[in-house]
Amino acid sequence: MTATSTRSPIRAGLIGYGLSGAQFHAPLLAAEPAFTLAAVASRRAQDVTRDWPGVRVLSQDELLADPALELIIIASPNDTHGALAERALLAGKHVVVEKPFTLDSAEAWRLDALARERGLCLTVFHNRRWDGDFLTVRQLLEQGRLGRLFSFESHFDRFRPQVKQRWKEDDVPGGGTLWDLGAHLIDQTLQLFGLPESISADLGRQRSGARATDWFHLVLRYGELRVLLHSGSVVHDPWPRFVLQGEADAWSKYGLDPQEEQLKAGLRPGLAGWGLEPAERYGRLGRGGAVPTLPGDYGHFYRQLARAIAGEGPVPVTAESAGQVIRVIEAALRSDAEGRRIPLGGSPG
């Protein structure tokens, strides 16, 4: 019997109850018996008490100072992540930070060092490492079914022609789709191929009244391999989510992983059908036909974190790997501003 099965549930406090806190972190915590959601810091007190009766609603200061809480989950606006993570670590708490980890790579390395010094778990919620389509991509590459890879395209497109009044679409630090959707695409790329040699970026504001980046196109170089990461906000007919071109075969797939929509519908990890795609959504090899999509598994994040807190393994996402994502975003911003390719010094593949 493991330590995680015998100890009392880990008492967690959640900062922020917007999309991330309400539709991802709180439900995923509820699905993992090793945790209990004990408190939330949010101005949306009515929403919290409606969804989670009995959970205390506190101020940020009260939550961070609560000695009963072992884990702090930071799901607040992007420009608050670094400072809140530091406060939580200094208070002796384990910490989950919503992506993007920080808005400065130097701050990411500093927080990583602080957590190590204090013997605390610090991890970042890069949940799309457990998208079913991404897991399928990884399996195809590990099995060598495409042969020598020449191009890798990853799209995260939306049809959202109207600019909304929210911080993610404001011209503020951490606003715009590069920090939001780009962080997902970059993290998946680094998991597959490591840090690139260089990056070229084109960032745009296309919609009427756009206040922040709502279109981006990134080209990452790995020797002969080119990785293209793209997102548009006014895309009526989406491009494939993934297109991989190899010497032996190609693979493409449309549609997004179903887990976000399942969470919104009230489903949870462990229930029948969780993370599964219907056969008509499967990606296809050029020569070999349909490839069943592996089941997505966002629940892995908190299961692995529970083991890490118990000293039974690593955190699900290291702060160091999340910091590399910030480093690539910084280089993309510089590339667009200076109109040139920015070297990153990674492996040519």
C-alpha cells in the first residue's frame, strides 16, 4: 500500500475562479481522492458556494496564510502568477501554477530554485500534454511510423470574430493568444523535440478593435525539420489540428481533444467515455488509414502530483520545462519586434 492511499487528503486552496479555476482545476481536484478543495480566493463567491457548498471563500491573503492548506493552485490572471507563486512557496505550500508559468524566464528559474531550496513541489498546469491527439502523435513518432520527419504543423484555431472585454484580450502583460494558446503549442513541441535552434515569429492583431495578439505564426528550426505553430481567431473552416509529413508516411487530424468540453458538461476523469473520441474524429495516415486516438487523461496531472507530494515520484510538469516555454515566447516576441530569426541554441534534431 502506498503513502498516497493511506494519508489524509491534501487540503488545497484555489486562487481564481474563472474559466481555468472553475472548469479545470476544481473539477479535476474533485475527481482525485488524494485531494480536497478546502478554500477558494475569488470575487465570485456566489459561484463558488453554488458549485462547491461548504468550501470557504477567502481573500488571497487569508488563503495564503491558512496553515491548514498544503497546496495552493494559482489560476489568476497571467501577470500575477510569479508573485503569487513566490508568496505561496515562502509560506511553505506546494504550488500549482496555471500556464503560462511566469512572464519572465529569469523569474521562472528563480522560483524553481526557491522550491528546491525549501523542499516543496512546484508544477505548472500544462494539461495539454495529456490531450489524446498529442499522446497519439507521440506514439506515432516513438514507433517510427512516419519515418524521417520533415515538417510538423500544429494549429489551435478559433472562430471568435468579436473582441471581448476580458484581460486575456487586453493589451496587458500576458494578454493575447501567444501567451494563452501559444503556450500550449510550444510546450507540446518542446516535449517532442526539445529546444529549437531558432525561432521566427509573425504576430498580428486582425480583428476590429483587437487590443492584443489574436493571430500568430511561429517557425521553429530543428536541422532539416521545420515546426509550424499557428493560431487564428477568425477561422471559419479550421485547418487540421496536426499535420506531420515524414519520409515513410504522413498523418493528419482535425478537431480538438474532447476533455475540455466534457468538463464543461459535468463529466469527470474515470467516468465511462472520458477522453475518448469517436472513430470519425480519428487522424489518418496517408498510406495506412485511420489511427485510433489514444484516450486523453487530464486526471494524470493531479494523480502524479499527489504521488510527488508524498515523495513517490516527480511532479507532473517540472518548473524547468515550463520555464523553457517562457524562454521561447520571449524569443518569439523579440523576433516579431525585430523582424528576424532569433537563435535559441537548441539541438538540430
